[in-house]
Amino acid sequence: MKLSHLRQIVTYLQNFKKISAIHRVSDTILKIVFDKDESIYFEMQRSNSSIFKCNSYARSKVYNAPFDVVLAKRLNRSNILEVTLLNNDKIIRFTTSIASAYKKEITYLQFEFTGKYTNVIILDENEIVLEALRHIDLFSSFREVRVGQKLLDIPSAPFVAKEYQIEDIEAFLYEQFAKEQQQKLASLKKQKIALLHKKLKRLQKLYDALENEEELLKEAQKYEHYGNLVLSQMHTIKPYEKVLHLKEYDGSTKTLELAKTYPSVALVANDLFSKSKKAKQKAKNLHIEKDSLSSKIEHIKHFIHIVEQAKDVAKIALLFPKKIQGKKNKHNDAIEVFWIEGYKVQLGKSEKGNIELLKNARARDIWIHMKERPSAHVIITTDKQNLPQHIIESAARLCVEFTMFEKGRYLVDYTPRREVSIQEGANVLYNKYKTIEVDTRDER
């Protein structure tokens, strides 16, 4: 951000008296609620930092890193003593205090909009680092940012920054969000849609390569017929023959070339009957594979549609959660996994996925399904805790979006898994439930 803009934003921030709440809503975005109801967001991405306001920003997960713990402990419900632009540079410093029963605890919160060294640093009253969004060692910069170390000042900039007047700070902060979101959203959409189209192409290729049921049955009959001919003419066939001349029942001769030789005629017949059985089995199970691939293709088409309709970056983050490093989760090709503010939400891509969700869900997990119509099954893992209503609403929206292409108002039922009785396959009965309305015509 421009120094001139930061200077004017600091003047605006000086109107607030209290930090009511502060937490991360994404890896690099902090939300501060000032004076109970004024929310401002600080995007601290390296070389792309900004301050913005918006009507709402979905929290991707609940962060519990040391930085977040110290942030909550030292700054939630704190009083703002001063807001300054430190050394007239691109560093906003909040001087805050929490009055405890023992003493007044001073904390400095610094937002450093300094290019590749962009950071959020929490300091005590002696300017000792308590925690930071990014820890920086002496090999990376002359200025070490490490817990327990005193923070050095940044040298003053060797130039005079130009002035850029902001007429309306509130409007400017909303524009910052709209501008950044538009650019980021367009880039993410292009990237994710290309990825999904790649998956769709691969699935379509597998579907197109599926063998024909009628052809498989013909193949099964053919090998069975050859096997019977071999058995009926065992006395005329010698061991290790690779080319067989078999008499058909109508008197004609059929030449059969084997892939390899066999020490006995019985083994030749067994191999032919085995091929016949394999072809029959493939024909019998073909519809299962076909239905599975069709469901996956339909799921990816819905996925592409949802990404195309996404109105904000938070939606993309929800649809494509980051993989947790060091945690090896077994991938299930029939189930899509999302995370909404730390809650695990699973959605069945196909009947197989729906069945597995029902089978593996625990009694207190929340089951979600569209009312009185076929839809994806959704399970929210609760870990026995009470579930916030907005989490259920977000999961219900996913249920609708991955089922219906058409925008509209839809009813969705939800109930604990223990209230759902499996009938056959993914068909269920349930009595005790609640219903909510999901309107996909809105801008979320």
C-alpha cells in the first residue's frame, strides 16, 4: 500500500477506542472488530498487502498456531491507547492495554506493509517480540524477527513519498476489497477450472473407453464355444500345439491360434472357459463402473459450474481446501472433503460415496439431504460439540450446489446420523429432522 494511503487510514483508525475481537480468517488475512461492530480486514500477503472492508468474509478455518494464541490472549477486548504510523514509514502500530487484576499489560501490534518482509508482529512494552505471523532469521534479513528478541527499527526511507488524497476512507476500503477480489478471483477461477477440466477430460476418456456390454457377451459366448469344441475333440489335439484346427458342429473347420502353448488339452479348454467367464463378469459389472464414472463426471460438471458462479475468493478457498502438511489422509475417490471454519464436511460424489458416508458417520454427526428429491448426501463431523447454525447452512448450500445446476430456492433437511435408517443402497428413511431453505439466487 502507498504510504500516503496508510497515513490517512491511520487517522481514520484513531477514531476507535477498543479492539473487541481479532483473529485470522485466512492464512494471511486478519479481521479486527473495533468498538464491537466495526470490522476491518488486514491482508498481509507478501508484496500484495492491503487493508479493506467488506460485508462478510468467510473464515476458512480456526487457527490455533502460537501466533493466534498470543493474538487472542493479548489483544481480544483490549483498549486502544494509540494508533501511529511508526517512524512515518509503512508500519501501523497499535498500542493497546488490558487491565488485569494485577497490572496494566501493554501490547504493541504492528502491521508492517514492507514488500517481501510484510509481517504482523506482537510486542510487549519493552518491544520484545512475543509472536509474529512470519519469523525472520538473520540469514534472510538484517532485522531478525524472533520470539524473545528485541525488534530493531527499520531505517527511514531515503525518499519523500507522493501524496494521494482519499476523499472517503470507508468507500476506499470497500473499493480495495472489490478490486483485489476481482483480480484474485479471476485468476483463481481460471486456474481451478483448468484443473477441473483436466479431471473431467480424464474421466470422460475412461468412460469412452468402457467396453460394450453386447460385445462382451458375444466374446463370452465365443470363448465358451471354443472351449466346448476343444473338449469334444481332445483326441485330435496334441499338447503344445499353438494353432488348432477345430471342426465346427456344421462340419466347417475353424482355425484357432493360441496366445501360448499348453502341456495338455485340458489346460487349453480351461483357459478358454476362464476367458469366457471373465468376459461375462465384466459385462455383468459394466453398469456399476459406468454409473460410477457417470456420477463422477456429473460431479465435476457441478464443481466447474460452482466455481464459475463463485462471487468471492472465500468460496474458492472453501471448495479447494489446502492439504494439511504431515497429515496423511487416505484419499477416497467417491467422497469430496471440504473444511468450513475447521469443521469437516464430506459430500458423496456417487451412490457409492453416499453409502460410504452413511456407513462411516457417527451417531451425532449431522446428515444433510435435499428434501423429497434425489441429491448428494452430506455429513458434517461434529466431534460431539454443538454445531453453529451457519456451518449447517453452508454445508446445506454445498448439498444443493452439487445437485442442482438451476438457481432457485430449495428445501434441505438435516438431522443427526442416528435418526437416519438405511433401506437399500443410499435410500434412507428419517423422521426427526429440521428443514432450512437455501436460495442459490443470492450473491454468496
